[in-house]
Amino acid sequence: MDVEVVERSAPLLRRLTAFDAARAAEIGNEDFLFDALGVETVAAECAGIVLPSGDEPRAASLLAAGAPCVFLGEAALRDSQTIARLAETQPGRIGVFAPARRQSVTWSLETESNADFRTVTPSVCAPTWEVLMADGTATGVLVPWWLKALRELGATHFLVQADVMDDADLEILAGLVEDLGDSLWLAPLADEHLPYVDWVRYGHCRHLALPENDYLRRTELFGEFFQPTPVETP
């Protein structure tokens, strides 16, 4: 019996970090940067700039400064046509930033459909993520629907920030990957050192944007994906 060596498919990793003018010389094409004063000086050097609450003129100015991509958050929530207008002049460079968390389930007593008995009905039939405002306020906007709608308006990159903690979250993630493919990036929302390997193995995530500390530990965290796996063949 022969042993065939199979290379595992390693995820593509980026660093998601706040802009620090004192470290501007360290910025490279592996970095997604949160918008901040002075970030335009390195716009052309990074992989993209995230605007949690920045508006359309700010996005346009960063694109003019050379940013390969801008990810809009609240601006796209307030006016989805922001995406369409920017994509019309800068096709392929417009992204969406979606901080998200599991939508809470509420229950209501339903009495109309059958007078003989009452039923308790959940507000959502299956677990899903909802979009958050920059301050963490829930919006009720469902992530899968919203991202697909903005893709129709011209968005080509999607950065979802969520904590994938259990099987339900992994199923939601796998559905997003199926819908959006390599245009989807996933980043943790609040915590570091999360079970990223499960995100790749079971959630099928191929692109990850990691906070600074985890990005520095990427070889340790994802080492198994960079090691060949022996497979016995008859």
C-alpha cells in the first residue's frame, strides 16, 4: 500500500487592525485598516480600508487616495444606493462591512389561525445573523439577505465580523461561503483566540481577517493547514 501526500487547502489570512501613524511604514498588502485620521497616507499600500461609520464622500476620498477597496458599514445601511453610486465609478473596489451577531428569538402567542387552540410562534424559524450598527445596536437586518442585495448593487467584497461559537453559527457561515465564495472575509467580532480551525474545516471559510495578536500567531493557529497529510492508497 502506497502513501500519497495531500496538501491541505490553507485559508488566506489578512490582518485587521487600527491605523497607527507611528507604524505607517509597516503597513502592507496583507492589512485591512479601520478608517482613522491620516489613513489616506497609506491607502495605496494596504489591502483595504474599513469604514464602520464613514460616509460616501469619505469612501470616495480614500478610493481617490489609492485604496484598493473600501468596506462601507452604516453608510450602506442608511442608503443602499451608496454602494450603487460608488460601484458605478469604481467597479470592483466597493465592499460591505457587516458586524453581526446571532439574532435573538422572541416568542408570540398566535390565536388567529385556529380558534380551537393557541400556538407559540418563534420570531425566526432558523438561526441567523443580523447586522449591527457601529456601536453594537441591533438593526434587525439579516446578514445573508443584506449582503446578497448589496452584491446586486455592485458590491464585490464582503467583510463580516462575527463570533462563530457553535454548530448553528458554523452552518450560517457555510451558507454565506456558498453564496459569496471568495468575496467573503470573516473576522472575529469581540474575542481573540477563537476556534478558527473549525471555521475553516466546518464553516468552509477560505478568507480570514485576524486581529493583530492572532495574526502574529497565525502559523501556530493554522499550522495543520500548512502541513502535508499522508493518505494511504491501495
